Amino acid sequence: MRTRALAVTVIATLVVATPTAAASTGTKIIMPELSGRHAVGTAELHLVDQRPDPWQPTTDRELMVTVSYPARGSGGERAPWLTPGVATVIDTLATPSLLGLPPGSVDWASTRRQAVVNAPTARGGWPVVLFSPGFGSLREFNAGLTDDLASRGYVVVSMSHTHESAVVEFPGGRVEPPLVDDELIDQRKTAIDTRVADTRFVLDQLGRIARGDNPDAEHDPLPRGLGAALDLSRVGMFGHSYGGYTAGETMVHDRRIDAGINVDGSMGYGSADDYRPGEVVTRGLDRPFMLVGGDFTDPVTGARIVHSHQDPGFDPTWADFWPNQRGWKRDLHFDASTHYSFTDLQIAVPQLGGLLTPVKQRELVGAIDATRSLAAQHDYFAAYFDVHLKGRHSPLFRGDPPRHPDVRFIG
């Protein structure tokens, strides 16, 4: 089993330094246009739970979440992709560790999302979709995907998992580093349990917003109309890597979530020598769940490995989950992609072509065409939630359509 290769991102190995001013030079990243018909608004929420933080037990558990939603009008200030503290950490540490480039090569701080800060919410009751990032990663690195889903008619709520995420910036510029030792199985188990509790807490706070309350710790004004826009009778969840495991595991414990997607994540917390599958694997679900896999390369032989439920030697959690899943299920595969193809690196890496060698680019995001990869992700993820949260049929699930030649169903 290769659980760590699937569950832990390179960013998880970073040690956070004290932030200074974020780099203002280097190659700029441009976010692609939204594919849906709605303009998108966005807001940040600082949420505080009364349960002790498992990594700092003397403090209450606190989270930062990003809410992206269909907006009324597209005018206003576009949101930054990364806040200053996060941009500094990523530039200082992830640029050399992940990209193999010196700090300052990428202008992380200047990139703007397509979402507008605190725009009024478009009228209507929109289904809610939660998002959880990979182990040690951060919610900001999937902003392109979550904003695009919001443009298709969803309120999307992305979470960072404090003291496990590579960096979380709170109001006032306070930056919290990771405290988890991912080498320890008991801490990985604590991490998944904490993620489930985080998700359920966020759902509770969304319920407060729908009732007219404001749970933000600073009581910053919420976007106009946000509470009325939340249709919490229709809730989905998806996540990348350990976030995909989080989606399934939370669905085991919380029936408020109606449908989920695991994007390229092993669903266990063990190691190659100590198989510890999650409850979602051993119990399965009676609600829809989709697996989405990429390609991996065997570090010894160089052979291509297809992440699917049909290869128990590579990921036994997917193989064991498949027969136990009682609800609707699909196993969707992106050929020539990699684990990071399902993050904003799929957007950023092609724009760094003058800095990265072709070998490094393929290592990070595979050989899949970036434009086609993003179009397929946007179409399939939105269509999945359209089917299961909006009751709309989609031809995408009747076969392998020619407009997405890199994508196919397995089993």
C-alpha cells in the first residue's frame, strides 16, 4: 500500500518561518475565467469552537473558511489568491521545496481570484458544497476549482485545518504553523478525527448563518443575502487527497451530507506495513460517492500506476471500499494526470514554463493538457453535484464523451 504517497503532499514537510513582506517580483499567475454563468462573490470567516484544539489543548479550536457563492453583479474588488502571510510562507518554503526554484521566482502575492470580495449574493436557495484540502496542504490551493463550482450555482465552503495545514492566516495577520508529525500513525488518526469534527462544526455554523446569526469571531459583516442563499437541505462535500478521505469519513458520521467526491486520496491513516482503513472503507455509504483518480509513477521501475479501485496493491482502501459502497458510485480517471493536477498547480505550472523544465512540469502536473484537464474537472464535478443535489440528469455519466478525451470511467 502507498498511503503516504496518496495522502501527504510535499507541502506537509514544510517548516513555517516567521513571515516577512511577501515577494513582489517574479512570474505572475493568472487565474482562468469562470466557466459557469454566475458571477462569484467570496468572504472569509473566522470560526471558533469551544472544543479544545487537539494540537494545542489549552486553546479553543479555531478555523478559517472561505465561502464562494453566486453573486449579484461582478463589480468590486477581486479577492487575493493568497493572503500576505500565506504568500510569504509559500514563497519562502514551497517555491524551493515544491517547484525547485529560488524564493522570489513566483509572485504569489499579486494573483487575484475571479471572485469579488463580499459581493451581494444572487437571489435563490443554492445547494451547499464543502471542500477539504490534502494533508498538510491549504484551502487556497484549490480556489480555482471551488470558485468555478460556485459559478455553476453552488455555495462552496472551503476549510483549512489549523495546525495541520501548511499555514493558516487569521485576522490581524496572525499565522499559525503546522504542528502535526505525519510520521506518527496516532497523529494521522487524530488528524482525520479532527477534520471530521471541523466539518461538522462548520455545518453547524452555516446553520446559524441560515437562521440569521453571524458566527464570525470578529463579527465582520456577512455578504448581503448569504443566509437566505444557503439551502442546507442539499449538501455535498468533496476534497483532494486526505480531504477526499475526510469527505467520505464525515459522511459516515453526519447524514446532513448527501453526496461526496474523493479526489485522488487514499481512505486510511495507516502505513505500507500497517493497514488502517477508514470507517468509510469498512462500512461503505448508502449515499452517492465518486472516486476520482490520477496517475502515479513507480519510483523504482518508472512504470505508470493507475489509481483506481481495481489495483488493491497500490491502494487497498479504494479496492475494499468499492464492494462495500451501497449507494451510487463511479470511479473516474484522468489519464496522464498526477496528484497535483487536481490543485491550482494545474493552473500555475503551465504559466511557469519558462522557469521549469519539461521534466519538472510533468512531475508536478503530468502530461495531461492543462486546459482540457481543468475543463473536465469543472464539468464532471459540477455535473456530479447537479445530478445528486439538483436532480438534473447529465450525459457525462452515460459514457466517456469525446469532448473530454483524457477522462474515462473504470468499472
